[in-house]
Amino acid sequence: MPHARYAIIPHGDQWMINIDGKNYGPYVTQSAALRDAVDTAHKAGEDGFEAQVLVQGADGRFATQWTYGKDAYPPTA
């Protein structure tokens, strides 16, 4: 199954969604970027992709925040 990974990355004082090396945004808040990334990842999952949303932390490492078929959609707080 093909993969679709959506990475939420900091961009100055804003946030971007990185998909396959291309940035989309900017978003004023991380939560706004996360919401759009999860919506897009959910659509990709419905199309047969193993879809994940990752968030880059202050240490530069990525952590999985949402996975299609594993986490609720829409996400719960």
C-alpha cells in the first residue's frame, strides 16, 4: 500500500504542512495546520494510502499525531 505522510513543521512563527518535499500554508497555529493535514490525510486513506500526520517538535524530531484507520476522525481532543 502506498504511503502518504503529512508533516507539520515550524516556519518562523507560523506552521506549514510538508507533503513530498513541498510546503503548504502558512498557518497561524499548529492546530490549524494539524486540522487541515488530518482532513487531507483522511481523504488519502479513503483512497487506499497508508496516511499519517507527523508533527516536528522543538528538538527537530517527528512524532506521529494521527494515523488513518487507527485514530478517530475527526480527531477528538
